Amino acid sequence: MAKLRLIIRREYLAKVRNKSFIVMTILSPILIVGMIVLIAYLTKVNESESRIITVLNESTFFGDGFTSTDKISYVQFQNLSLEEAKDSTQALEYFALLHIPKGEHIEEVARSSFLYAKDNPNTSVTERLERVFEKQLRLDRLAQLGVSDEQFEDVEKPYDINLATFEGEKSIKGINELKAIIGGAFGYGIMMFIIIYGGFVMRSVIEEKTSRIIEVIISSVKPFQLMLGKIIGTSLAGITQFIIWIISASFLLFLVVLFLDIDPSLFMNAGQLPNGGMAEMEQLSLAPDSEVLFYAQEIIKIPWGLLIISFLIYFVLGYLIYSSIYAAIGAAVDNETDTQQFIFPIILPLMLAIYVGFFSVFSNPNGPIAVGFSLFPLTSPIVMLMRLPGGIGEGGVPLWQFLVSIILLLGTFLAIVWLASKIYRVGILMYGKRPTYKELFKWLRY
Amino acid sequence: MQNILVADAVSKSYGNYRALGNISLEIPKNRIYGLLGPNGAGKTTFIRIINQITYPDEGRIFFDGNPLSPGHISLIGYLPEERGLYKSMKVGEQALYLAQLKGLGKSEAKKRLKEWFDRFEIGEWWGKKVQELSKGMAQKIQFIVTVLHEPKLLIFDEPFSGFDPINANIIKDEILKLKEKGTSIIFSTHRMESVEELCEYIALIHKSEKVLDGKLSEIKKAYKNNVFEVSMEMENGVQKVSDFFDKKLEILASNFDQVDRRYDLKVKLPSNDTRGILTELTKYGNVTRFEEVIPSANDIFIQTVNEKEGNG
């Protein structure tokens, strides 16, 4: 044990004293916050770009439809011919000219209206114009049917179905997705951690091989101790780095919000949430106050204790499984370029977990795919965490699934670490050619 | 116990490849033991078994009379053939780390390291990174780290490969000093001439098997075959001498230098009794050299292997 502690200490210090590690620790939060600010800024610029459209309305319809917004400003032309209007629009370098010709009927006028522009205008512009036409056309048709504006507004009211569990607890649409986002953030964290620090473990093993110190070390300690010490030391360095990142990034973001006057809601869009999540967030920010309160209550109701404890379990086991595979790969090769063929198969289940998680857990947290992937040990650390904010038991993850997933993970952990340490033990003393999968399999029997 | 290490019928296979076949050895205490054989013969596998890096499929190893166990690791010092140091780590810190892995306490390790660094006059390297050192410098550090915990048994795999002659001599002297203090030493090498003068006992390993072992002086005595090298300064021609030799003994090689009138011969005598022959020779000329040819370990190795393979 004393030797294991020595190894952990050395690996930790070697990592945190490494120049590029220090640079990354300091630079990453600055880069990430800088990116977010830049994206937020660009979004703002993009949104605030205002287009001017000239309107030559020769008809008696659509008179008050074109009121300027912050996106599009309208300039009304009067007593000009179409050609003159086109020329003026171009001369003034305005975005487009909307021509509404004379006519008896609104339908006929709408059909023969044209939008003249230099290029094909984008859909956000045309949709806005179309909405104006649609509204007027609809009103006209309604008037013919003898329905008033007020009556129409009344008819148009949207409807949301009420949701409740069998126990009578009320819930709200989108809360599952919101919960999955919270679980997904944990799962995503695990994946990033595995990919970054698993890679560090691998490079550290390769370094020991290429510097030829490995045999000196393993004449003093067991290869398994060295592998374990390396994995633990590297992950401690990783946790240190993660904590520094989180603290400094939140501090920087806080400063940015404070001093640069950027709407914090923009960060939501700039974050790494996938599309599904973004829509939910928008919905959230648009929801009336009572619903916000409801969401807040639901978030508080998420079993945080369970989530954090399971996060720790899944994180530790999942990370140990993957990093021991990384260590075995490092031992099997002589240099980093040879690792590609072996790395792809490990990244694959991780990516699969994230994407399957976001697509299937979002729509149906207890569906067969979500269940399958949350039991399969190579994906369960990520997918199960996405399901867990719903709690265990009624309405959430059935207890048996949770237990089976942990037992499978534990079993896989023992098996993989055993296999990896065998490959590691043989591989670290092998120099020369890059091994094939067949040879790796043979090493297991040495 | 007079043996520091006894191997009893040790075998090791990697898949279908037999790396060691039934090797039995006795390595005496306080002696220098040469484990000799060409590359790939199985020497390193055997050494790794002693260091418990790998384990034998069959057979047993005894260290100082007891079955080899993890507790013996701190009693063994091993300088592997593939040796190196962490490049970005500082010399002192690294030496300290490796010493602690061998079970030394931190302050004791530090004290001993200072002594060794002073002795080699490399004190100023302590705070340097290994990548700033030359290869020879790094090897001195490796040597110090190997012997620092004062092991009972020291194992050097290809010890002098990569050392420049000056450093090789320094290391050689240090190894001899350690031997005087009572350490048992194993040299493993395929360059037999490099350790021959140091080894008191040897084992020859060939194709995973031991072909010969024992005390080097006795092996040499056994492998002597009454071959002598003779040099003479001739007053007359060489014909008479040749005739004499032809009758009495076998000429293996001969060369006559016309200018110096020196006649060099390699001859095989019927027995190792040289008395009569030497007196006889002086009648033909001035004998400047008369020396028995002692076979080198390399010669013995080649001869043994040839005999084995001839028989097999």
C-alpha cells in the first residue's frame, strides 16, 4: 500500500507539474468563456441586424399589416410606378421591395403580389411577410363567414393537456426532458472525463515504455500496482483540473455577466446542449410565472442525493473500466500513432451512449432502448444517469433495473480490469512491432 | 547456505514458444556469476523470473534457502537491459522515488544518495531534469539507484552496453567493491569477452537450455586441449623444425616471417607435459614465446554448442 501511495503521488505530481497541463488548466476556462461570450455576442449582432423593405401598395388591402419591428422596417412608397419603386429601392440599397398590385379581391391581390430582392431572401423574412398576408386573408374569409375578429381570437386559443401521475401528482410537459438534461450533464461530464484523462493514462504508459524505465519500476512493484497507481494519480490530477475549471469558469462567467451586460439567457443557447434541450429551455423561458414556479418545484424534487451518489458510483466504476482499457492500449503499443485502431472501439460505446441517451431517454426515459442502454455496462454510466433524475421506483427507474445495472457494471469492472492488467503486464515488456488483436488475445494466456 | 540463489528445473513458455526449458542453476554467495548466451537464449526471461516480473510455469526458485517471495524484492537490485529514467523528472527526486519503491525510508534514501552523488562527483545534477543529462550521466544514476538499497543480490543485464570505456571502468570498480562487501552478483550478457575476466562462475544458456555451468577456472581446465602458441627466432631455415614437429605433434597453424626470421606456430601436444619438447626446441632456435592457449568462454560456448548439435 505504501508503494501504491508513492506511485499515486508521483503520477499526480508528474501530471500537475507538466507545463502543457498547467497551460490547459489556466487557458481552458478563458477559452470556453471567451467562446461563449463570442457566440453570445455574434448571436446578438445577428439578431439585431435590421432589414428595410420598401412597400409599394397600390391595393386597398393590407394597409396596416406592415408595422416595423426590430427585425424588419417597412418604408411605404406612394405614387410611384413599379419600375421607379424598384430603382429607388436599389438606389437606397434597401433589402427588398414588396409590390402589392391593384385589385378588386384580396385573394387576387395576394396572388399577384411580389417581393423583389437582389438575391433570394431567407425564409425568416418571407415567413414574416407571409404571416401578414395569411392573417389578412384569414380575416377576410372569416368576415365572409360572418365571424368577428374577437370570435376568431377566441377560437385560436391554444390548449395544453393536463398531466398527472396515477397518484394524482400533477406534472408538466417537458419535465422529463428537463430531468434528462440534468442527468445528461452528469453523463456528459463522465464521458469528457474518460476521454481526456483516459488518454492521459495511455500516454503516460507509452512514456514509460519509450523511456525504458518500465522494467526498473516493475522490478520493485507489481505491474498491477503501477497501473492502478497511474490511473488513480492521473484521475486525481484530472479532478483537480476539473474543479479549477468549474470554479474559474463560473467566476469568469459571473464577471462577464456583471461587466459586459450580456443577457445570461444567451449562454443557454451557446452551451453544449443538444437541439432537443434547447427547445425545452426556450419553452421554459417563455412559460408563464406559475409554470416557472412549477418547474422550479420539479427541479427541487429531483432526488439530488441519489443522483450524486449514483454519479459517484457510475463515475468511479465507468472511469476505471475505460481507463484500464486505455492503460492496456498504451502498454500494447510503442507510440501514440499506433493507438488509433484500438481507440476507436472504446470511444464508440461512449458516443453511442451520449447520442442514444439524448434521443431516446428524452422522448421516453423508460422505453426499451433507454432501459437496454442503461443496463449495458459500457453505456450505463451515462445513460442510467440520464434516467435517474426521475427517481427510483414509481414513475422513475424500477429498482431492479438500477441494481442490475450496478451489478453488471461491477462485474464488468472486475473482468475488464483483470483482462487489461494481463495485457498491460505482457505489453509493457514488448517492444517492436504493433500487435494485432489476435496477439493481444494470446497475451491473455501468458 | 552457500548459495544465494538456486533454480530447480525452471521452465517458462510464451504460447507455443518455450523461453526456458528445465533450467537448474546454483548461484553461489559473494561471487560474480556470468549468465552467458546469445540474444534470445532465455537469459532475460530467467532474470525476470528472479525479479518476479514473470513467473515460471514449472520449477522452483530459492533465495538464500527460502522459496522466492515478494518479500525478497527489496533484497535484489536489478539493472535491466532496457533501462531508462523518466525524462521530465528531476534527477534527485527520481532517484529518491525509485529508492523508496525498493522499500528505503525517505531520509535514509536521501542520505545514501548524497553519499553516492558525492562519490561520483555529480552532486550538481540533483536538481537537473533527466533530459538535460547525457546518456552516460543517466547510466550512472541508474547504477546508483540499482545498488542504493544495498541488496544481497545484484543482477546486471548487459551491464556495459552503452557505457563509454571510462564509465564502464568506474562501474566495474564499483561492482568489485560491492562484491568485497559481500554482495552476490549476476552478469547476464551475450558479449562474453566483456565479463569473462570478472566472472568466477558461469552458466551457458543456448536455445532456452543450459548447456554448461560451473566454476570458470575448472571449465577452462576441462576445455584446454594442450594447444600451445610458440614463437621462435630462427637462425637457419624452418625445414628442420617443421620435420621435428611433424614427427612429434600436430601443427594447427604456422607462419614464417622472412624479414624478422620469426616463426609463429600453433601446435597441439599429445599431453600437457611440455618439459621434453621445450628443451628439444631450443636446439633449433631461440624460443621467445611458449604459451598454453586457454579457451575463451566464447570458444567454449561454440565448442559445446557444436558438440551438442552434432550429437543431436
